[in-house]
Amino acid sequence: MVLLLGFISVVCSMFFYCQALRSGLGLKRWACAGLVFGPFIWPMFCMKKRMKVNELFGFNVLILKA
């Protein structure tokens, strides 16, 4: 059980590192958060990414991902 939790933490850390790299957020900060909190950090990551987009483009801009 402990080995499984350790594996999930490492996988989440790598996942959040890659997502932060792709989003332009702090790499080490999100990798460490993923290592410590695991998948429970996902809502906070999405909110931070949305705040970053709103900071760059404003609130009244439509952004489509094609």
C-alpha cells in the first residue's frame, strides 16, 4: 500500500511538472505540490492556469483551443 502511494505521488509529480511546463507556470512548485498532495492538487492547478490566462488576455476575451 505504501509503495502504491509512493508510485502515485511520483507519477503525479511528473504529470504536474509537464503540465506546468506546457502552461508556463512554476515547474518546481507544481512538481513538489504534486509529489506531496498527489491528484488532490488538480483543481488548484486548473484555477491557477485560468488566472494566468485571465491576467494575460483579460476577462472578456474568447479563447478557443483548436
